[in-house]
Amino acid sequence: MTLDRPARAAKIRAILDDLHPAPAVPLDHADPFQLLVAVILSAQCTDARVNKVTPALFAVAPDARAMAALKPREVQKLIKTCGLARSKAKNIVAMSKDLVAHHGGVVPADFAKLDALAGVGHKTAGVVMAQAFGVPAFPVDTHIHRLAARWQLSRARDVVETEADLKALFPEDAWNALHLQMIYFGRSHCSARGHDPATCPICSWAMSKARAEREARAERASQRQRARTRAAAQLQAKTAQSKVKSKRSKSRRAS
């Protein structure tokens, strides 16, 4: 029997509650400021990598005043393995200066004030409000956007519309947990690449046949492209080795 969207949402929530009953905040932090910095660092970077970088960063600058006193290049050296380090360092220092100048160095528990900080967008503000202050929010990144589409919870074109759809489907007191549950579920069962819907506890019944076929075609095309890229790289390496051997051979004959 085909479930309507509210029934599908209720079943999905039950599965997530069973698999991830008490989802922990994945980014290590001691206070709202450190969480805010960690969330900024997590853009296009794994939480595990961020958690390896932040201890050294927070040892030097544990709060907004200390961070604001640093130069972006000093921060960049400490976060260089996170990716996009130069722009992130600039944003973190600018955000810290904003906090010192306008909020006494304290992270405000207010969506609009957070959103107005340098380098802080809607999703980052939502994460901080939910995880630092316990205020109901449903931050949606590209991963949650993908899951919502796979599970037919939203047909939105972007993360803002997906957020609105998910908020309408689930009770407000469940938003904070569901945000984390979907993140953890995506990592363990519903990855972007190499995903087999038939073995997924949710996609196996919630994903449409048309989407499953579309993703399968895209995955096959991606695999072919990766194979061509590997083959080209191997050929290039062999060609370079042959040139080196040829030069060595000519050098020996000349000597």
C-alpha cells in the first residue's frame, strides 16, 4: 500500500528513533562560540576532520576575544587541513570581531543576529540555535536535502524549501533530533554515491522506482567516468616512466 506523505514521515521517524534514539552532537565544543566556529569549519569538510583541527585552534583562541585578536593567516595555519582554509579563516576572524563589537563577545541566542554575523548563513545559525541553545530548528544541508527527496518527503528545488517541507511534516519538538538522526542515517545507510536502495531501511520502501532507476543510471555513468579517469592517469604515469627510462638509456649510451 502506498503511504501518503504524513504517514511516510511518521514511519521514517519511527525508524530513525529506533536506529538513533539519542543522537550526539558530532562537532566537539565547549561552548556556543566553539560550536559556531566548528560549524563554519565543517563546510565541505568532514566532522571528523574538524574535530582533529579544533583542539589546537581553541588552545590558542578559546573565545571570541582571543580569536578576534588573531590575524586570518594565523588561523589559516591552524585549520589548513579543513579545506577552503583561507576563506574560513577570514570569516572566523571577522565573525569573532563582530561578536566582540556588537555582542560583548557572546554568541547571541537569536536567529537574525546569528545570521547577520560575518560568514554565518541560515543553516549555520540553525545548527547553533538547535545544538547550543536547544531552540527548535531544522537545519538542512545538501545531504538532508538529498534524503528528503529520496524519501519523497519533499520535491523542493533547494534547501530552504526542503526545510519548510520538513518542518511542516514533523512536530517542532522533534526537529533538533531529526536533523541529527538524518545526518547519522545518511552516513551509515544512505550515502550519496554507491547507494543501493534495496538494502536501505528507508529507501527500500520510500524511494520511488523512477528515482531509484535514475540514480542507478547516474551511478553507472559516474563509475564509467571514474574508470576512464583512472585509465588516463595510469597511461600518463606509464608514459612518464617510459620517458624517464628512455632518457636514462640515452644517458648511459652517451657516457
